[in-house]
Amino acid sequence: TYKHVRCIERTENKQKQDVHMHIDKAYEIIKNNLPSNYVKKVHAKIQDPDLTDGMIRNLKNRVTKYPKTKINVLNALVEVANEYQDDLKNLKDLTQ
């Protein structure tokens, strides 16, 4: 029925908005929190021979339109950023 279709459309739109919100949050985390050797660290987390340095850099810089198909790379970037920030905090704590 029409109501059922509209309900499904609203649910799909809400899910898309949620995904975009999480992607935006991921980019906020990686924006200023990645170490200079982040590409190598992402490769270490993702064992994909088809994944190139350029793909990682483009995704980090939001140059490409494929974050949904490379969500694992975005997740790895967030992990690397969080690990780096934890390491910096640990260093600060150890040197105080």
C-alpha cells in the first residue's frame, strides 16, 4: 500500500542520514588527529592488495565519493587517529 511504501522510504532516508552523520563524525576525528605515517598504518590494518596509498589519501581528504564502499578504510583511519591521540596522551602523562 501507499502508506507502507512511504514508511519504508522514511526509514531508508533516516538510515541514510544516520550513515552520513557517522561519516561526518569520522571525518571530524581524522581531520587533525592522524600521524604523518597514517597511510602505512592503514595498510597494516587492512590487508588489501588493491588498496593504494592514493585511495587512502583521497578518502582521508574527502576527495572521493566512495566512502560507503570503502567504509573499512574510513574505520581504519579513525582507529589510527584514536590510537595516535592515545599515544600522545600517554606520552604527556609519562613526562609530567
